[in-house]
Amino acid sequence: GEQVTIAEYLLARLEQLGVTSIFGVPGDFNMPFLDYIEDHPKIDWIGNCNELNAAYAADGYARVKENSIGVVTTTFGVGELSAMNGVAGAFSEMVPVLHIVGAPSTAQQKKKPMLHHTLGDGRFGAYIKASEQITIAQAVLMSKTNATSEIDRILTECITRARPVYLMLPTDLVSQKVPAGRLEVPLSRTPPPNNPDVEKFVLDEIVKLVDSADQDIIILVDACAIRHNVRQEVDDLLTRTQFPVYAAPMGKTAVSENHNRYGGIYIGSISDPSIKEKVENAKLILSIGALKSDFNTGMFTYSIPTSSTIELHSDHTQVQHAQFPGIGMKQLLPKLTARLKQFESSASQLAVPHYKAVIPNEQHDDISHAWFWPRMGAFFKEGDVIVAETGTSSFGILDIPLPERSVFVSQILYGSIGWSVGSTLGAALAARDKKMGRTILFVGDGSLQLTVQELSTMMHYGLKPIIFVLNNKGYNIERHLHGMHRKYNDIADWQWTSLLTTLSNPNPQEKPKSKSYTLTALLEDKIFSNTGEMQLVEVVMDMYDTPRALQAAADLSAS
Amino acid sequence: GEQVTIAEYLLARLEQLGVTSIFGVPGDFNMPFLDYIEDHPKIDWIGNCNELNAAYAADGYARVKENSIGVVTTTFGVGELSAMNGVAGAFSEMVPVLHIVGAPSTAQQKKKPMLHHTLGDGRFGAYIKASEQITIAQAVLMSKTNATSEIDRILTECITRARPVYLMLPTDLVSQKVPAGRLEVPLSRTPPPNNPDVEKFVLDEIVKLVDSADQDIIILVDACAIRHNVRQEVDDLLTRTQFPVYAAPMGKTAVSENHNRYGGIYIGSISDPSIKEKVENAKLILSIGALKSDFNTGMFTYSIPTSSTIELHSDHTQVQHAQFPGIGMKQLLPKLTARLKQFESSASQLAVPHYKAVIPNEQHDDISHAWFWPRMGAFFKEGDVIVAETGTSSFGILDIPLPERSVFVSQILYGSIGWSVGSTLGAALAARDKKMGRTILFVGDGSLQLTVQELSTMMHYGLKPIIFVLNNKGYNIERHLHGMHRKYNDIADWQWTSLLTTLSNPNPQEKPKSKSYTLTALLEDKIFSNTGEMQLVEVVMDMYDTPRALQAAADLSAS
Ligand SMILES: Cc1ncc(C[n+]2csc(CCOP(=O)(O)OP(=O)(O)O)c2C)c(N)n1
Ligand SMILES: Cc1ncc(C[n+]2csc(CCOP(=O)(O)OP(=O)(O)O)c2C)c(N)n1
Ligand SMILES: [Mg+2]
Ligand SMILES: [Mg+2]
């Protein structure tokens, strides 16, 4: 049959999976593979400034391009270890990312000479051991014999379990020829079928509970409703049943925040009171894709008894206290919808609070969080991709409804600051592929310092996100958690509005574009809103002012 | 007896070890410990922009402050994984670094709630498992009972074996009280004594060999002569014996390059011919602290038979083919000097090439590598700290003698680009402590993009290094190794001379200080040379021009 190189086989699989961009940084041990990426007609090489940002970008890409995966390639040792924190965050938050590590040749790996990028003690296997902690599967290609089956194995793990995988690609295998035949059968992300007897039992139990709850049931969508690919199934459930629906922070935009049955964000005791009241007094909660981390649950303040809860997950179901391993929601949901639609007429009577944000009428010129977030809510448009960094941004955005078809991107469980900048690069590329709206980033001044160089990459590849930098002179979230007046929560002050010109090379004949506007005027400016080019807005805010939800979380954390 | 908090105990040990700066980034899990650092009268907190750069800075600090250690503190998961590549480089190159990871409380680590920064699956032990690959010892403090002995254990490993160690510090232990008594006995870096019988045998063997070689012996100093603290012993050996001495690249400035018996850098087949001739024709080579990595040996082209070699190391000796484990050079060297000084009169007759750099007379205005490096050689002064990034910089500098009491800082074995920027921050702080001369960095445009933000930290803490940025429009070293015309070896073009003003907040009334000079005029300018403030020089160079040694290494790599 037809033969292709291992590199071509791998790229063909990635193309099948909808990958159009590969992130990374070159190095001696991956350059032979990069030749194939650069020459590929359908896949673009995105040269990042550093490997951590490249991994962040692969993560952001995969979050927006939901039926694809993120791909980052680095070089042995120095590159792969730099990327590790980015891959770990994807592991934590169920984001499918492939990490391809270009490695010394198979001969060198057997002989173990003291090559650059090694630890000097011959332990060529040390780096993959480290990566084993933060990937669900690894493949070390050592011969062409099993190369294609190994590639397929880890890619299948990646797409079915939505977590990162690791591929070590020695230089001498890149151009080795392998049979192309397996490519005819696309990889499947279909989970194994639920055991039909158990599934029927579970369905019966759920229906009984809904019935005895007098249909006083609400749905709570969370991270894995997005990450495990059940948006459509959830949407069908809502349409057929009209159950009220709320979202945990990590489930924000899993369901349209404009949906008539949607009531807003539930964050335990720091929820808006009307939401808290509705959720905690419901007789039954159908939780879909829960990921109950501290910041996702108002510091573990859910007040929902297990006896009132049904939890659906990708690989198990829990009905009150009963666990049903292996019963996955992808297949369960449509059957559940069919059984529950009988309750539509009564469920549709249940009241849902109106989730909205009101711009307060403040009598001063300072930009407060209380004003800023609702005002940004009025700025958003349908189809926008909205990225919020850990800090005041990820808390402030929670009280703001996002428009139809918008996608919310944040790292609420893992919370690595600086992630949002790399993630915005990947998200913007995916949004461009999917012909979505604008990509808008909210990032704190502290966080931006960790990963600022990736603004350069955005410009270099012609992307046009709008970057709002919150200049509050330091790590505001940390001040509120510990060390309110500590110097270690201060940062160096930068010329934020010079960043885009400094990290690029605009026509020296043109005057630099940095100008001062009032934020109100800027947000109302048509040219600014229509992103003819990438823009960075410095938002000067009080050092200690903080969003409602962050203050509440900090108060809980202290107690 | 007196009681102190665990934090105070740890800082007291670090103060005893000569630590004056601790690098890192705050986080919830290390802020309680940071309070103690900020309040410490003798140790400064250096707040970095990101954790990888913080680890690089700890590495650079330890390289210049040779009898101390580098210390970096990060937060659980997101911080520590970001730092890993920096710690791995220190592992590889024998640099003593302590990585303190602020972690969840002991109660949280037992209960394992889904905290931010975790992997979401309860594996609180995953991160330390990753770090075990790139540290020689780890301590997880879980109670105050053994806290001081654990701290002492890993610090002792760190200073005796000159490799990184890891300390996990849960939040609830930071302020727990422990006895201070152990502090009265300083930690010792003295290696265990050599077995006297074996040591005498080794000495006799070496003397026999030197005698039968008619004293046609040369000394070759390498990385571990510096890293394992035998500068003085080597200097004594040279003074008493007058043997000719050469250095491997990683041993550059182990011995003064101004020494009358010093002949220059030996890099295997890519050495200067007169050096190659002398070294490879010597009857006997006494190698001190060898670390025979690819770039350190001209791509493994040493032409020195084992039968002509004696190798001294920190923990073993090799005499021709005979291995002597446990015979360390720290104690062996003085005894060897005593036995070898008898050969001084004949050894001092051996000719040594004059290691010098001649500035070529070029008839064009472009700045070539052939001109640039010798011209920089004339710019250096006694006591300068000279940092060279992997790339054209680390190769170009090899042919240039550095002045008396200068220190050469480069990462020739591990070779992680961007390292030199973080390393320069640490090196400059150590140089300031030690009242050395200027700190001068040579970094490629590609490398600078990985870690540029740390320029901000240098300014923020009042340091005044001189940064030479080689603008050759991309990854020149990579072009010469593979992909000469590939787009992936291009980078985004930046306004390099705007970086210092953009990454700081100078008085807006002052005009920005970026000006254009010819490089010659700049280097001759007295104000520029005397570093009243930090300066960045953009050196525009041809895209493909490369130093002699790098061209030779690339040619060897291709064959
Ligand atoms: C990689 C990493 N290092 C450190 C932290 C700890 N941390 C969490 S939030 C934060 C401060 C963020 O400050 P900023 O971006 O300015 O946000 P804001 O001031 O708006 O809260 C820090 C240092 C982290 N989450 N990730
Ligand atoms: C962290 C890391 N990523 C990638 C590499 C691979 N690499 C080695 S040298 C180099 C290019 C350096 O380019 P530059 O700094 O511009 O130096 P020059 O052009 O002067 O050679 C790269 C990408 C590396 N060594 N370290
Ligand atoms: Mg801030
Ligand atoms: Mg370059």
C-alpha cells in the first residue's frame, strides 16, 4: 500500500482532527519535523516566543475549537520542561493537547552521549518521567514498526478522555516510511457504550426522583459539559424540558447566557442572592459535568445535599449517594431527554431570575470594578471569545451575562497566571478558523508580565484581539488573600500602552498609535469596536478596589 | 533552648550560606513564607516577572557567588512546574540551587480537596515526583518534628554535591516553632576524606606518569573546577609547577585568562590550531573537573588518548584507564601540588601560545562576528562578569581572552535559550555583593524574546548591566545547524531599543534615552563604559554571518 513518512502520517492524523495550527519553538531535535509542518498545505506553524506560552496557546486553541485538539511541539529537555506547566493546566482542566517532543535519534538515545540539553548523567529518560505526571498517555517512538499504532493510540486517548498526551519523536524517525493504510479509518472519540441494563436502571431512578420532586428540578452545567462535548445534548434537554438552568463559573457559556431558561452563575454562598435562593431551594439538582474546585464552588460553599443531587459525568453517573461507574453522559443524555420531556409543561412554569448586569451610576471618574464589568457586558457582541485571567478579571466577569454564541475562556481550577495571554493567541486563531467574533482578553498587570512576549506573536500572525490590561499596580487578588500592604504584591510599573509598538516593527514613518481616551469614549468608538487591528487598552484602577465575588471569596478564605 | 519559626530557621541557614537574595513569584501557598523574607534584615526578596526567569536568576546568582547557593521560591503546581526547566539546567551544570515550594497545609494535603493549582484528580504528590527527576534531594516538611534536620539534610546535599534540591513547605508549618540549637553548627561543604591508602597510590601513579612524560604535561581546566570549588587549589598547582594550562569552554575563567602559563580554550578539532597542536601533542594531560558535553568538546572531537589522561573530579579520579571512585580532587590537589612542584623548573620551559584576539581591519561598516568579538575583548575590564547566551554569543566569545578576575557565565551543556537574561539578573546581584565590575550580557534576538521581561526586574532593583542584543533577524545558530532558509528560524522583529523604557516607568518629563551610535563610537564613549545606569545596545548583524567556532561546530554536526 501507500507509504508516507512518520511526520506525514502524524500530520495527516492531526489534519483529520481539525488541527490547523501547531504551536511551539524550534530546536535541534525538532527542526527535521518542523520542515514537514512548514511545508504542509493545511497546517500552519505558529512560532511562539517561548515554550510555556506555546503550551498555553495550544490549550486556548483547543478550548475554542471544541472538536479538535491543541498541538505544541518543543525540543528535548529545555523545550519540553519549559512547556510542562502549560500541559499540566490542560491536564487539570480536561483540555485535549498533544505535546510532541523532538528528541535525539534512536541511536543517540541508546548510546547516551553527553548531548546538549541533557542532564549530564546519562538519564535520557528523565524528562518523559516528569511528563508522565501530567499526561494520560505517552508514546516513545523507537522504531517505525509500531509508530502508526502508537500515534493512533495516544491520539485516541487524547480525544476520548480530553486530557494531554505526550509523543517523543526521535530525529531519525521523522522521515522513515510507514504504511498509510490506517489513515483511511478516522480516529473515533466515541466513548464505549453504556451497559444497557445499568443505564436503564439509572434512567428509571432519575425519572422517579424528578417525579417525586414535583419537577422542582434545576440543571447546573459545569466545565465538563463543554470539555466532554455534550453542548448539543444539553441544549436538546433544555429545549425539551424547559428546566431552569444555571452554570458554575467553569460552565459559563456552556449554555447561552441569553437562554430564556438560564438564570446565571451559581457560586455557592457567593452567588447572587436570587440565584443562591433558587438553586439551594430546588428539590433536585441535575448537575452536568461538575468540577468542584475551590474557586468554582465559592470556596466549597455549595449548599446542595447529595440526596438532592444527580451528577452526570463523561465516564460515570451519581444518583444521590449511588455511584454508577462507566455510565457516561454522552449517551445517557439523549435517552434522559426522551424520558424527561414529559415534565415540560410543569417545568416551564418554574421561575428563573433574570441574569443581567446593571451599569451603576457612579459620581466619580475612577473606573471601579462595580462599573467596569457591567460596562464591558454592554460592549460584548454575539460570537465574541472572552478570555479572563485569574485575578480580579476571572471574578469580575462572573456577574456579567455574555452574549449569544460567545465563548468564555478562563482557568478557574488550575489558575496559572499569564496563561491567558498565550491562551488568547490560540483562542484567536481558533476563533478565526470558526469565523467567530472578536477575541477579547482581560488580564491583570501582574499576570501580563509573566507572558507579555506573546503579544508579539499575535501581531506577527495578523491576529486582532482586544487586550484590556487592568493596571491596579500589582497583584490585587493576592493582596486580598494575604499581604494587603506587602511589597511582594507590588510589581514594576511598565509603559503598558507602548507594548504593542515595542514588540513589533511598525512602519517607522507612522506615528505610534498609543492615545489616551476616557474608557467610556473608547468603548463607544466605532473604529475601536471593529478591530481593524490589534489593540491594547490600559485600564487604570484603584490599587485595592476589587470585584464583589473576589471580596466574598477572600473573606471566606480568611475564615 | 531558644525556639524560632521554621521560616526563621530556614532563612538563618540561608544567611549562614551567604544568601542575600531570594528569587521567585508570590502565590497563595508561599505568601506566609514571603512575609519572613520581606521582613528579614539581611536577605532581600527579588520579585521576578515569572518563575522560569526566577530559577534562571538563582542559577546565575550561584555561579557568581561561588561559596553560596541560589534560592528560588514558587507556589505549588503552577509556580514550581514553571520553574522546572531552570532547576534542570542547574542540575545539569552542577549549580547549587534550593527550590522552596510553598504548598497547601498539611491538613489539606491529607484531605486532598480540589484546590486551585491541583490537577483535579487528588494527586497532590505529582509535582514533587516530577521534580525528583531534576533534583538530588527532596524534603517534604509534614511536621515540625523533623523540620530542622530535613532542612539541614537537603542543604548539605546541595552544597557538597553542587546540585539542586527541593523543599516543600506547607503553609501551616511556616510559623511553627522549632529549636534553634542546630544553627550553632554551620553546615559543612567539606567532602568526606579520601581513603588514605588509595589516595597515596593515586598520587604515586600520577607522579610516575608525569616523570615518564618528561614533564611534557598540560593542565586542562573545565566546568567542575569552578563548580566544585577548587579554584584556589588549581591556582596553587599552577604557581608551584608552572605547567601550561588550557581551559575547555565551560572552564573559561576558571583560571585567569591573563595567567602567564595560560594558553587559551581547547575545543577539540575546532580549537585554534596552535592550541590544538599543543594540547594534542602533550604527552600527558591533567584534566580538572571535566564535563565532556558536545559543545564543550567541539562535538566530541577531543584527540587525547585515555592513556595520556589523568582526570580529577569532585568524587572520583581516573588515571589512564584506572578508575578510583571516592578519591576527590578537593583534598587530592594540595597533596598533588606538593609532589609535583619538583617538576617546576622543567615545566616552566614549556612554551604556551599567546592567547589573544586581534581586531581585524575590515573595509566595510557592517558589524561582523570576526570584528565584533575581538572588539568586545578590548572593551572588557578587570572584574567584569560576562554572560553569553547559547547561540552566536556563546561561540563567538570563546576566541576572546577575558580580563583578570572576570567571570564567564554561559550554559554550554544544557543550553536553554533565554536563560542568560534571568541569569544576568542573578549574576548582577551577586556581582554587586562581591563588589565586582560590570555585568555584561550578550544575547541573541531570538533568545531575548523568551525571557525579555526580566529586563524589567533588573531596572526595578537598580541593577546596571549592559545588554548587547545581537539583531541578526532570527535564530542564526539554528540556521547553521538545520533550516538555513526556513521561516521557522525567523522571529518577529521588535523595537529592541525601546525595551528598557517600555518595561519600566521612567520620568515622563525626560526624553527617552534611546539613541543611535556607531558601535565603535559607543564602545569608546566614557559615559557608556561606566554604566551610570542600565543600558541596552542593539547590534545589527548580517542574518547569516556567524563566528568561526560556530561554523566549525555546525560543519561537524552535519557530517
Ligand atoms: C504561574 C503563577 N504564579 C503565581 C501565581 C499566584 N497568583 C495568583 S493570582 C496572582 C496575582 C495576579 O495579579 P494581576 O494579574 O495583577 O491581577 P489583579 O491585580 O487584577 O487581581 C498571583 C501572583 C499563579 N496563580 N500562577
Ligand atoms: C528553551 C529553548 N528552546 C529552544 C532551543 C533551541 N535553540 C537553540 S539556539 C536557538 C536560537 C537562538 O537564536 P538567537 O538567540 O537569535 O541567537 P543567534 O541568532 O545569535 O545564534 C534555539 C531556538 C533552546 N536551546 N532552548
Ligand atoms: Mg493587578
Ligand atoms: Mg539571532
